[in-house]
Amino acid sequence: MTKKIAKSQKILALSMRGGGARTGAYLGALKALEEQKIEVSMLIGSSGGAYVAGLYAAGLTIDQILEHMKGNTRRHYFGINSIRGRALIGDNKRLRHINKAVRDIDIKDTKKKFWIQVTNLGTQSSEILSKGNLAKAIVASGALPILMRPIELDGCVYIDGDVSSGFAVKFLKAQGADLVLGLSCSSYGDQKKKDHFSLVNRAVEPFRISQKIIREMDQKLNPVDLLLDNLGDSEIRIWDYARSEEVMQKGYVQTMEKMDEIKKVL
């Protein structure tokens, strides 16, 4: 059930994009909103954004999510499991780690209205999940191409939601949202400083380019009411969850700097 909010505030939905460990910045944004007594009624997310939004929608506090993020270590990504699955990053350990936080909760039973964006390989299109095991859907939404194997759920095969998804403004407003606030973390950074020949970047960079193009097109066709872009720190590696608290603080400061704009649209 969505908590009743003051009549003076519009129904606010947050749409969170991916970025791995950089999505810790979204915790800072949530903290700023909570401090200002701004109620979030709906959330949608893809990839790392689905992870943060999903745990928050399930009822975890910001501090609990932060500790869970910091618990994401290399052993949750690399190892025998990933090699057997013919991928650099495994999914079984990641699934078990997320399940520790949300247990076997269904997406439709989260405390706040919540949806997960995935890319359906069968239909070759974006899909929004409104029910099903929350932890499994979060893992599916973050199944980064090449680095991770696709995830099968209920007969469908999914990969990372950011491959095909925008901010889902039309969908959220059809669900009753008055205002959609888009959250995007720094995914690109200074490309001159990157090692374009490393194995990970050779896999990730083409994905980021297509992701950037999709996001820009989506903003032209169905723009969010307010976009908090480039939250966090683009120089932090996508699996560097040990720095989650640092990224969270940057996201908090950046959101507070935009608070007048946020209150104006509310």
C-alpha cells in the first residue's frame, strides 16, 4: 500500500537508471528527499537502478541498503560459477546476496509501488515486470551483455534493462504519477583517461554508447519532469561497492543543490 501523502504534494515517481556501484548516489538522493519530507510514491528502475529502487521499495532503510551495497564484493561476481556459465560475472552468488535482503518477496508485494525494466531477448524489446520474484528480477535487469549470461524467468530470457529502456515516463503517469524525477549516475566520465583496450571496457563501452543514444532519444520523446543527471562519481568502477558511502554522500550533496528546483515542480 502506498503511504498517504499531503494533498499539497504531487504524486512523485522516481525512475532510476543503471551504473553498478555508482548507483550508490541514488541513496544520497533518497536521503535528501527524506530529510525534506518529500514522499516517494512509486519507483521504477533498470540494472543497478532496479537494485537500489527494489530494496527501497521493499522497505529497507537507506542505511540498510548502504550496508548491503558495501557487502557486494568481487566474490559475488567472479569465480567458478561465472566460468561455468561462460561469463565473466556469475549470477548465483549475486542472487543469494540480494535474497538475504528481500527474501522471497514478490514485486507486486513491495511496500511502495515498484516496477523493474528488463530487455526481453525473445521480443527484442523493453519490458516492464510488475510481478514475480523480486531478487531474480533484479539480477535479470542487471545482466550486462557479454559480461553476464542472460537470465530466464517464466520462459522468457532477459538481459540488462538499460539496453532498451528509457525513463518510462508515459508508463508511470498512466499508473497515476503526477511527476517523474529521473535519476542517472555518472556512467561515462573522461573517456581520454580510460583504457579502451581492457577486456571489461571492450565489452562495456559499446553498451554505454547505445545506452546514451537511447536515453537521449527517450528524453526528446518523453522527457522526465526533472532530471538529476551525472550523480555520483564517474571515475568509480562499476563493481567498486566498497566506496558506496562515498558515492552516496556525493549524490546527497548534488541533490541538495537541486532541492529548490525539485520543490518548485512539486
